[in-house]
Amino acid sequence: MSRPAPAWSVLASACALACGGAVAADAARSLPAELTARSVRSTLDQETLAEGEVELRQGNLTLSADLLRYNAATQWAKVTGHVSLRRDGDRFNGTEAEFNLGSREGYVLKPEYYFERTGAGGRARRLDFVGDKRLSARRADYTSCNRDGTGTPDWLLSADKLELDFEHNEGVAHGAVLRFLGVPILAAPVLSFPATEARKSGWLPPAFDIDSRAGVSLAVPYYWNLAPNYDLTTTPSVASSRGVGLQAEFRYLQPSDAGRLEVHAVPHDRLAGRERHAYEWEHAGSVGSHWRYDTDVMRASDDDYWKDFANQLPSKTRRLLSQAAQADGHYDFTADWSLDTYARVQGWQVLQDTETILPPYQRAPQVGVRSRGLVGEPVNEGGLGLRWELELEANRFELTDRPVGDLRPDGTRVHLLGALSRPVDEGWGWFTPRMSFNAASYRTAVPMSDGRSEASRTIPTLSADAGLRFDRATDWFGIHLRQTLEPRLHYVNTPWKDQSSLPVFDTAPSDFNAVSIYADNPFSGIDRVADAHQVTLGTTSRWQEQDTGVERLRLGVAQRFLFRDQRLTPEEVPGDKRVSDILLFGSGSLWQNWIFDASVQYGAAIDKPVRSIVAVRYQPAPFHTLAGTYRYARDLNEQFELGWQWPIYRGEPRAGGGACQGTLYGVGRVNFSMRDSRVTDALAGVEYDAGCWIGRIVYQRVSTGQTESTTRWMLQLELIGLSRLGSNPLKVLKDNIPGYQLLRDDDAAPSPKTPTP
């Protein structure tokens, strides 16, 4: 469970620096102190005077100055002139300091401090150490912008008085003000925050959004540190168009369980005239070393929720919300014999619209067992090498909220899958003969198309998979490569069985790709098994670097040939063609910084492409990405996607920004439908990296129908070493732009759970 890193608590390094750390203070005091200087004069058991390049070391603490006076009886050390305290990369510089090596009390006048962990620091009028576990500072500030004396830092967090109590994890700042470009943007007369990296309840940075449906909204989260393994974040919000709302996230962690519950509610949506809500519960756990269980439940109050609150739902399946709970057990009886048992309940909520979605079947329940093993030793060790697989499963399929005209029946299905194979692989080639069967029994709530309510069928399959591996050394633009040629043959013989009257619970045609073209059955699921007497021929060639094994290029081609007409096919209308479409595929990095991936399904019967996907990415340097993807499906869609992250302006170093150059990056992704001649989804924005802060402005447009869309503006200010303010567009950028990189690692700024004014 993540822990919030408080903005002001970086000053806790001062105590760790000067006192050796609250935890290790006793150990630090017991270490001997070493003193070096150009001149040292000492009176036995009294005062020691050191002058010129003075350095006092005790453990990982180093104190240096021009002049040091040390009283052995009281253990007080007073230093003046170019005073510096250093520990583990952190440092304090001042004009004068007094420090007690025994009690760890003391002060530093006019300190300038720097903390390596955050890459930031500040200044104060005076810093006082009160033992191991307390610290106070007057007129203290903090920034990650370099101070070269020629200007004011771009951002500065300051306080009239700062008090830190590490024993009780309590920090208090009086008169705290955060200024950006000289303008106060946050302020609080009294601010409480954690004094260490341990979690503490408090307000988090506010977030604001501009949305075409909700208007302008403001949310201010509050973090509740309930227990070491529990926390809660509540976020009250107000939107100009919809009114007030509340979002809450509860997280918990147990020795064998973890989970989160998130709820979003709008008591009265002024636009819709009703209450709106959604919730999600995720839980995962284990029992012993064999059993695992998890739950994922998501639900929304109404069908329009995915349009009005799109950022509250999964980006890929906003209209299809899952409610599932399952348990799995795994047992390894021997190295070659394992058993898996599982039980699941799967439901769905479909958020319907003018474009109706046929809801998937709900499984209530699904129970099954799988087992696999090896008979004898592997073939290459001289054994029999027979591998067997069995799967027995029972399902109850139900439909709720059935659309008008949906005549699919509810029912139960029990199926048994089995396979026996003998794989042989000699390195230069492989051969795997395989026998399998698919047996299923059905019972439906209403009669099937042939009048029966019960039916069963068993379909056997005989297949063989074989291939060869050839390779040779070659050179390509001065690179030593090893090229392989891997021809492959896959034979399948499955008799025809009439399945037209049987229900289709969980079956669909498999995607036509480099994996499915070598599969025994062109359908996924259990309910349909295609008849086949066919052979698939194909070959793949790879180019790999000889020294590293890195694959630079892969090309392949495959096609299926039928020895008889197929009566049950993935196509809606079975044909008499004896050859399948040709599959061409390739991927790799031919030239440095270029990556491509392509797949083309070429229709042999129509002599035209049926479907194709071509993706190219150019990434010559960090934060330089151009990515284009072309997708085509005959008579369905044709679209082009372009994504980018690229610097469009580099400024000169500025005062207050330190050594930064003020780089402006353009980011975005556009999805253009060539068939409809319109932009479906769009994302565009800029990121300005000033070295010590980053500003982001991102515009997002999401299509919610042929003539509908939702637009959203996200504005964020990231103060390096402190926190992020505003709405966070980073997840949207990472999910939508291939190769997008954060301008700073997530560790560059403390956790968003950072109490602020």
C-alpha cells in the first residue's frame, strides 16, 4: 500500500542529517568522532580549537567549517565560517552553527539546504535541533529550482515558522504560501502534515477539470490514515453543470488478502434530474499455497453513465461492466502431473445506447477441473513421451436485461475436452501428432430450433504439427546476423457433425492471425467445432544478431488448403473454396530507432486484401516518438491513427529555472475514420518542461456515437520535488500514445497523497 510523501516533511532530512536519524541516533552517538584541520590546539579534557579546513566526522555525519571550538566536558561544538553539514548526499550550509554531539541539540544560522532524494532544497533564517526527534525553522522555504542569485525561483513554498515532531509524526507550518512565477496559488495560516515518510491524514492537492458534459469541476481529496493496513480517500467535488458529488476509495491489506472499494455518487444530477452513482470492488487473496481467489465487481446506475462520467469507467470497455468472482486451486503431484480446479460466477452489466449491444451470457456458476501429465519419460530421453490433457466443466448460462428480439435461450452445458500427443523436438525440427475430442451436453430452458430441449455431441480431431529449422550466418549493413528459415506444416482431420440447432453460449470465430491459422479449430470456445480435412503450409524467417540474440526482423506467410469442402465455417455463408486467405506478417527493427509491425489477410478468392494492420514507430531519442497505425477491414472500417510526443521548442536558460532550457513538447493521438471521413477520437496537448516544474495542457475528444462526443480539458502543474496540482492527464497519455515517456519518473515528484494547503 503506497504511502503519502508530505511536501514539507523533506525537511525531516535536517534531523536525519544533523542527528544521524531518529532511529539510528543512539548508534551514531556511540561512534568515535574524528577531527582534521590545518591547526589543532587542545587542552586535555577541556577545549579543542581547530582552524583551517576543519572537518569533524562521526559515522556518516560530516561537519566542516573554517573554525571549530569543542568542549569535551559538555560535548558542545561551535563552528563559524563556511559551515557545512553533510549526510548521505544531503547537505546544510550556513554562517554559524552550534551542535551537541551527545544530546543532538543545536542550531544553524542562515542555512541553505539540499535534499538528494527530491533534488530540491531551500533557505531559512535559523534552524534549531531539539534532541533527536524535534526540529524547528524560522522563515524557511523550499524549491527545486536552482538559485543563482539573478532572479526569484519559478516556484517557492515558504513558511513563517516550521515545527517538526518526528516522534509523533507531526509537522506544523505557520503562514504557509506556495508561489508560482511570483503569484500565490495556495496558502494556509496553519498547515499540518506528516513529519516523516509515514502516512498521515490530511488534504491532498486539488484537481479541476473542464468537461463538455459536466462543465467546470473542482475536487479536493482528503486522505484518511485509518491504520497501517487500511486507508481511505474521500473526494468531495462540485461541477458547474451537474452539482455536488463525492468519490471515495477504501484500500485494505491483510497477510493473505488485499483489495479496494471505490464509489462515485452524484446525489442530484441537475442535467439528468436524478441520482447517479457507480462503484467498483476489487479483491484478491489466497488460502494456503494452493488456492487463490479474486473478485472484480463494477456497476453503474444508468445507461448514460459511460457518456457522462467516462473517466470513472475502464477506458476500453465503458459499456460492458464485469461482475465476477472466482476461486482457483493448483496442485503439482509430480513434476509431470498437475491439477487445476476452479469455480466462477460471471455477470455483466451492458450500458445500452441507440446502438444496441447483445449482452454476453452470465455464468451462474462455472465449475471445472483441468489436469495434464506425461506418460513415461520425454521422447528425447528415450521414453514414451505421451502428453495428456483433460478438462471437465459445467456451466449455467443466463441472460438478463435481454434486448427486444433476442431469442437466445438460457441453458446449461457440461463439456469434456481431452487430448493425447507425443511431441518430438530434435532442434533441427519438430513433429507433434495429436488426438483430441470435444464432447458437450446441453439442456435449454426453451426448445432448440429442432424442438429438443436436451442434446449432446462428441467430435474427435486428429492433427499433426511438423516443421524444420534452417539457419545461416549473414551480414546486413555491417551487422553480423543469423538468419533462420522455418517451414511448417499443420494437418487437421475433423469429421462433420450437425451443430446448427445447438445454442452458442461462449463461442466466436477466432481472429485470423499467425497463431489461429495453425489451430485445430477456427472457433474459440466450446459450442462450435468446424469440420476440416486440411493442411496449413507456412514459413517464417528471422534475422537475429549473432552477439546478442536480438531479433531485428521477422517475416512470415501461411495459407490453409482444404481437401474437401467445409460445411461449418467462421464465415456466415459456407463456400466451396479449397484455399483460405493468405496471411502475411512481419515485425522488427530494420534500422535503428525504427519499429514496425504488419499483418495482411489477402483474399485468395477475390484477389484483394480483406484485412490489414500496419504500425510504424520512430523513436530516435527519449521523449521523441512518432507512431502511425493503419487498420483496414473490407466493408467494415478503414482508419488511420497518428500518435506523437515531440519537442517543438527549446528556449534558453533562464534565471530561476536554473540550467533548464524550457522545452515545449507536443503530445497527442488522432484517430481518423477514412470510411466516414471524420475524426472519431482525438487527444492533443503540450507539455512544458522548465526543469524544476512541468506544465501540461491536454485536450481529449472521445466519440460516444455517430454524432455525439465528449470533450475534456486537463490542466496540470507538476512541481518537481513537491507535488502535482490539477487534473492528471498522465494515464490518458500513456494509454493512448505508443512509446510515450514521462518527462520525470514517478519518483521525481512525491506521491499524490501529499497533504497541502
